[in-house]
Amino acid sequence: MKKLYKNKADGMISGVCQGVAEYFDIDPSLVRIVWAVSFFWGGIGLFLYIIMALILPDKSTLDFTDYKVKPLDDEQ
């Protein structure tokens, strides 16, 4: 199960874009560009960024030890 979080260690401001990029497995620069465009195109980007920066947990505070890794099947 994936978790959405912010990654302050690799982020530029608060790590929201970095966390979203890791969740969707895409380039963080692409997320930042889309966020900047949404900011200038209606202003919703700034509002969403602030809300996510306040709500999302930081990656360093999450406990990933309860996740189980499935072994790969040898038969393909």
C-alpha cells in the first residue's frame, strides 16, 4: 500500500511536490511545473500546497516496518 507524504529531505520548500512525485513515480520537476501553472491559472495551486503542507506527514516520521515485501515468483 502506498502512502502519500511530504519529503522535506529532498524537497525544495516543504517537500510536498517531492512526496507527490514519489507517490505517482514521476519526476519532481514535472510536479513543480504543474503546481506553478495551477498557481498562476486560477490560484488553486497555492491553496492546495498550503493545505497539503499542513496535513501530510513527513517521510521521516512514518514507520515503514509494517509493510511486507512479496517475494518474486520464479515462474514467469
